[in-house]
Amino acid sequence: MSRWKWALIAVAVVLVCVIAWRLIAHREAAGGGMGMRGGPGGGNDAPVPVTVVPVEQKDVAIYLSALGTVQALNTVTVNAQVAGQIRSINFNEGQEVKRGDTIAVIDPRTFQAAVDQAAAKKKQDEAQLIASKSTLARYTELIKRNFVAAQDLENQNQLVRQQEALVAADDAALTTAKTQLDYTKITAPIDGIAGIRQVDVGNLVTANSGTGIVVLTEVHPINVIFNLPEQDLEKVRTPDGADPLPVSALDRTDAHVIAEGTLKVIDNQIDTTTGTFKLKSEFQNEKNTLWPGQFVNVRVKVNTVEKGLVVPATAVQRGPDGSYAYVVQNDSTVKMAPLKLGDEAGDSTILVTSGLNLGDKVVTEGQFRLKPGSKVQALAPGQAAPPTSAAELDKLKQQNPAPQQQRGGRRRGGGG
């Protein structure tokens, strides 16, 4: 084989060795950088500042939550019961009215005339009845002397009974006329808040028209309707005679309780299309914090767990194998503790049924920088991490050089 071929082979071998050496050096440098940046086993790992709280033990109220709709206890559309012209409107829109308050007045003159006419007719028939009864009494005495025929006496008896019936009919007619006259004064059938009026003074209204005069809405007390899944049915059913379950209504942000009430009714069937059942709760609503048609978050207290272990909701993480939390150990490292959770405790905490012990310290902030075995600096909630000294900053810069410095170092290493 010629010399130039041997020379080419030697050059190729040298190139292969150089490339292999550079790859090995690059991997070692990358591995050392990861160890210095906080990987497990790194001798110079900087502790990660995290917020830590201890596991607490307390009585935990168990709630069921749902989205509810506020519904008025009663809603009445006030209609005229007789036809006529509106003479006056006696309420203000948005005003709270009491049962029996006058809402509006219809011109009563024609109805008053009907009452007077019925009263006059009754007096006329009563006068005729008195005369007929007097004649009947006279016939009764005369028939004893055979001065009156028996048929005349019987006819007079029939006349008295007919006139008594006429007087009774007059009583009914007079009552009807008075009722119609009373209908000209339209009164509130319930306590409630008046809505926007539908007619104005001077308008002609008809009996039981579709539009009505105003809608009254009763809001003291008031109801909230909501749905729960069918698996919660047994949790809300209480024995006969037991106190009703307490219900809280919260604002749309689910942050503030705006009303407290009780569970009133559980619907008698489950909706097969949705697998849910309907419930009705009642609130006194003294301050009008609930309004018909409003959407609120509903929370039903169904049970209380005594001496339950709770952690903040922010401490619970979700992974492929379920829920877990990072627990700080005595050597200031963390471990991953699998959890079994109960229900929400209602104050941004979660009931833990297994996986933690009383007094364990769980991480609530900073978990995204952790892995099992990471060194941590435990901070109380609201406590800021202490500032890094200049010496520590220089040490961190040496351990974690800038990307260009790292590339320059690798070039110098590769060239040397």
C-alpha cells in the first residue's frame, strides 16, 4: 500500500479521536451544570425558597356546591277585574307594597249606579213581600170563619214564597253589584315589590287583560333553585323531624356569603336526561341581597368531620398517579407524598383522608421548581426570601456561566 494511503488513514483516525473526545467533554460539562443547578446529588445545590404551612387538625364542615337561580316566593300580575277607565295609579315603580294597599282606581260611577239600582229593586220587592205577608195573615184569620176560600189562601201562600225568593235574588244582585264596585279599587294581593307599570292614568282597561297593570314580586322570603347530581341525594335527605340543612348563597366570584338560609324542598324525581335532581332553599333576604333571576353559587352543609386533617388547596398537586403534595423533611429536602382527598372544607382548604400526618409541613408555593430530594428554604406565608449576598451571586455565576461563556469555554476546551 502506498504512503499517501497510510497518511490518509492516520489523519482519519486522528479526526475520529478528536470528535469523540469533544463529545465526551461536552456531556461531562452538561452533567456538571445540571448538578450545580439543583439536580439531586449536587454538592453545591442552592436551596429553593418555598412557602410552607403545617398540616392542621380541626372540625371540617362538608359542603355540596352548585349554581343556583334566585326565584321569587310569589309573583303576581295584577289585572283589572272589571272594565273601565283608570282614574289614578297609587304606587311608585320599585316601591314595596303591602297586601291590601291600593294599586289603582277605576272610575266607579257606573258600578255605584248599579249598586243603587239593585238596592232600590230590593226595597221594592221587600215592600211587596210585606204586603203579601199581611194579606196572608188576614186570609188565615178569615178562613176560620169561612169568609175566604181555601184556594185563595193557598194562592196567597205561593205569592209570599215567590216574593221571598225575589228578595233573596235581590240580595244576591246587590252583593254582586257591591263586589263589582269593590273591584274598581285594585289592591295588592301580596306583599311585594312593584315592577314597571304597564298602564297609565286615563287608559281604558278590560277585565283580566293579558298585560296587567303591574307585576308584584314577593322577596321576603325568597327562594333559590339549584340542581345536584343524583349520587348526592342521600347526603341531603334528612330524617323526619330533623332540622333542615343550612344553605349559603355566595356571590358569582364564590368569595363572599351574601345570604344564609335553609333547604326547604327536594324534588320528588330525578331528571333522567341530566342525572340531577332539583332542590329549593329559602332565605329571609331582609336586606334584599338576593334578587329574582339572579345567579348565585349555592353551598349546602351536609356533614361535619371532627378532627379532620386539612391543607390549603394550593398545596395539592395533580399528577398521572393522582393527587400529591411536597412534604419538607427534617434535612430540608422534600419528598412527594401521594394523597387521598375528601371534600372541600369551605375555606380554601381540602380535607386529607390519608397520606399526611398532623404537623407535616407541606409546600404551598414554589412547587414548579421542585423534584423529590430537592433542597428547600422553608418560608412562612407572606415571608420573602432573604436577598442573596454578593459572594453567593459570584459563586452562582461561576457555577452557572452565561450561554456565550459556556460556548467559549467549550471551544477553548476543544482547541486545547
